[in-house]
Amino acid sequence: MSQARVFQAHAYASPFCTRAHKISALFLVTATFFLTRLFDQSFPPSSCYLDHGRPSPNVDNLHVAKTNAAGHLLWPERGYGSYLSLKIYVYDENEIDGLKHLFYGRDGSISTNACLKGQWASQVKIHRLLLESRFRTRKKEEADLFFVPAYVKCVRMLGGLNDKEINQTYVKVLSQMPYFRRSGGRDHIFVFPSGAGAHLFRSWATYINRSIILTPEGDRTDKRDASAFNSWKDIIIPGNVDDGMTKAGPTIFQPWPLSKRRYLANYLGRAQNKVGRLKLIELAREYPDKLECPELQFRGPNKLGRLEYFQHLGNAKFCLAPRGESSWTLRFYEAFFVECVPVILSDQVELPFQNVIDYTQISIKWPSTSIGPELLDYLASIPDEVIEQIIARGRQVRCLWVYAPDSEPCSTMQALMWELQRKVRQFHQSAETFWLHNGSVVNRDLVEFANWKPPLPLP
């Protein structure tokens, strides 16, 4: 007891935190704050940027994304690094038995050029651009990531493979990839360019649920128990806009001044018996002078040509983008090139490159449950000068929707390289990989990785 009293008395007699300590700590915190500010101002901004040119006059592009003094779009260093440094191996169509079927169909009759058209052409463009990329490596042993090319959406749409054949072909292809087995697919990249996402491969959840999936679709829970999109590992990519609108120089349609546009808003698409789209068509009947909603035809004499489509789309101040079979819509991306303000009417939509773009500054998102006269009243209340500012800010970042080489200072591929760099891992493992004291990777039979023989058993 006496020892306890002695300790207690000593503790109160000599406190650990005196008034002098508190004053010193406060001084240290203050000095650290000012020194940090001084250092921040002394060093130039990060070199992690996409150079998309000078900002439009009278528009504060800092509201769209973080930029440096030259107007370069900055990629946050945290998780990305200060510069791009990655190596991607692209599987060759002749390298793996069965892979060609995912390009050309069971009998090889599907034309690659046919797959290069339309909103799903991103599956072809990404493959072709990676083949010419400075980040491509031809050595598997030094690759950070592996790209598995396939034009499966196009092949399916053109009758080259049915759903069962697609599933069987993917499994056959994967069983011949030792590096896929080594990592459990964690360092392998797949493109699924449509609203179905990875569900085009029916058994995706069994075989590629750990892989990196590139898709414009972030949600399919309306028809399925779970979405194939995982925000931790997957990447949202833009839909493919017609080359005639994204090319450098004069495009097939030049945006009209706001004063020359006939409609307040429009929606160009099929109804597809979707609630939001049906509401818009009914609203257009009620307010024909404000809202244009023609029922698009994909064949026959009433089908709109490329130029006619963009002329209609650009004849309104606001382009409405409701959900259809899935939550994403190509009209959102097209709106930036005809220079109308995109209005998202799809509650579950996911948008690309959110780490650098503030979408509140270049678009509007309105509840799909409130499609009615109140929507038109709200849009009509926005002054033309504000609309012009929104359009101008969108003009600064729309280069991120263009499938151009990653050597371009601003393109989808350049942005994709930054996003992929975050996925690179130093260490790879799967349920069927093991390692020994000398660092060698072996399978269950203790066979070293270099001696693994396809086909490999898959889960």
C-alpha cells in the first residue's frame, strides 16, 4: 500500500504534460503549418497530367478538374505515381487455341471492320491502340498486366457465336494461360463494351471475378442479383462516339449557336418499353415546342443518317440521357460533341475518370422518378450564359472520350493508362499458387511455374 501511495504522489507532483509542454506543442504545430505552405508554393505541380490545350476564355476550368497554370489536367499522385510506367502484354490471336473464335466467330466469317463500327467499337479500338502503345511489352515475364483481346459483343450480335459457345470458348482460352492461373486472373484485363458488361460471358463470376474489367456499364442489378462491375478493380470507359465527330479538325457536324436551336431539350432513341423513355415521349406530345422525342428507326426509309442524327441531337440546348436496357447511354458522350448540356436521367449510372473530373460542372443529373413538366420548367429557367459556360467546361475535357493513341496528351487511352497503373501489383497469388523459401512459385504438385503445361485446371 505504501508503495502505491508513493507512486501516486510522484505522479501528481511531476505531471507529464506541463503548461510549458502545451505552449511548445502549439508553437510546433503552427510552425509546421507555415513551413508546409511555404514548401507547397516552392515546388511546381505534379507532372501527372493530360495536356488538352488552353482553357476556353472566361471559363474557370479549375471547377471541372484540377489543373496547373498551363491548363494541364492533373492526375492525383496518391495511388498513381508521378509518371506513367507500366508494361502490358497483349495476347496474340494465334497464340491460344480458340481465341480467334472470339474475334471472327466459329467459322471465321465476322469482319473486324464490321466490329469497328457503332457504340461497341471500343473493344476493337482498345486492342488496336494497345498493339501500337509504348506501354506494350512482348515479354510475358516482365509484364505488369495482360490484355485478353476479344470482339465478343460484335461476334454475338452478328451471329458468329451464341451464348453457350461464348462461354465454352472463354473457358477453353483461359485454361491455356499459365499467367492467368498464376494470379487467379488479377493482372488480366478484359473489355466488355456493352450494357450487358461481363455478363456476355455467362460464367464470368466463376472465372474472371478477380480480373480487371473495362466496361461502360457500372450497374446491372435491375435484371440480375449482382452487378459485374466492382469499383475497386474495374474501370468505367466511355462509349464509342462516331469518328466523324471526334476526329481532329472539321467534324461532320458543327455545333449551332444556342439562339439557332429549335428545342429546349431532346431525346433521340427508341422507347424499348422503358418507363423513363415512355415518359419523355409522352411529355414531348404534351410540349412539342420544347421537347423533341422522335422514335428512331434502325432500318427502312425513316432511318436517320449519321449527319441527320447529329443535326437533330444538336438542335436543342439540353440532350436528355435516360436509361435503357442498362444504366449507361451513349447519348451522354455524344452530347459533348454536338455541344448540348447532357441531362442524365439514369439513377444508377457510373461515369469514367471520376478521380479527375467534377461532373457537376459539365452535366446535370435529374431524378428519373421526376420526369415531367417540372423538368422542362427547370431547364427553361437556366440562362443561356450559364448553358454556354457548362458547354465550354465540357469542351475542355471531352478529349477524354476520344479513342486515340496514348501518345496523345489527352485521350481515353492516356486516361486508361493512368487508371491501369493503379491496378499494378508487385505480388500475385491465387488459390492454386504456392511459393518456397527461394521465392520460386509452384503448383500443388510442387512443379515450378516455368514448367506448367496447359491446359490448366480452372476453378
